[in-house]
Amino acid sequence: MSTCWLISDTHFGHNNIYRFSDKHGDRMRGWADNAATGDEIMVEAWNSVVRPKDRVYHLGDVAIPRAALRILGRLNGRKVLIRGNHDMFKLKDYTEHFDDIRGMWKLDTYILTHAPIHPCSIPPWCTANVHGHVHRGTLPDSRYRNVSVEVLDGQRPISFDDIRKERGAVVTNNDRARTETTTFVASCSGEDTAAKETTS
């Protein structure tokens, strides 16, 4: 049985990203000093969990420069690209490596995007928006799940099953989930939050 995996923001070949720091002044990618080393670490991490027939959703920002796209040929799995803001090369450069290319995708009750979607765009049926783009950043809302490579355990893709298990733990706290949903609906519709809470 195949497994479904998710990852984002590999930035293969992008040397400058190893010089970037987060808001605390820590290096965003402390596991390597340059792309040559970092790329090899990510390839090894990817292939340590992903098997050839597994499905991998890459949520964008695959490689900079174009030449680094060839690394995808070394990665296990049948890949789908959710295109990101740095995936700016010609479509044919990506179709060689990906079975499908999308702007966003619905996977079960999850919405997959590169950048997080606006809270008002998250429909009531959506368990979470799985995204990248923010690298080591986090959003203070349980409806978002960042899968940028910088926040993944050992730079390995995370399985969809593990994400669903995480969401189950979040939704177990029903009072918190209900409050978040109430606030979300009110803020997007312009209704009075307090009034809505008293009627729920």
C-alpha cells in the first residue's frame, strides 16, 4: 500500500537561503552551510521515508536555479506540484518531474496550497489548510499546518496520515475548535461575535 507525503520549500540549489535568518536571528537552515550540502541532506531524508510508488505533494518553491530541478530525478515517489511563487520556470521544466501541477488541491477535507490562504477563504468543511511559504514561521490558528522543510522532523516529508492524526488531537478539544470556528465565521461575515457565541 502506498503512502501519501507532503513537503514544501525545498529550494534546491538556492545558496542564499542558507544565509537567511528567522525573526530571532537564528539561521533558517542550520543543518547546512550551502546548497550543495543541504540538497544532499534533503535528498537522503526524502528517500529515507518515501518509496518509489508513494505519492508526494510538493507545495511549491522547488528549486532555484532551474538546473537544480534535475535533483527531482533522484527523489522517490510519484510527485504532484502545488506551484509556489518561486516556481517561475516554464511549465515543461516541471512536467518532466511531476505527474500533475496545480495551483491548489483538495485532499480529503484538507486544502493544499503554497502560501496560506486567507482565514475567510477557509470553508467550514475544511479541516486544515496545509501550506508552505512561511518557512520557519507559524500561524496562531489551528486550521493551518506548515510543511516547509525547515519545520519538518529531520527535513523528511511528513505523511498525510500523521497530519490527520495531529488534526484529530486538535479537534479533540471541541470547545476550542468551536470558539475558533465561531470567531472565524463572525469575522468573515461581519456579524457580531458575542451574539453568535451566545446562540451556539
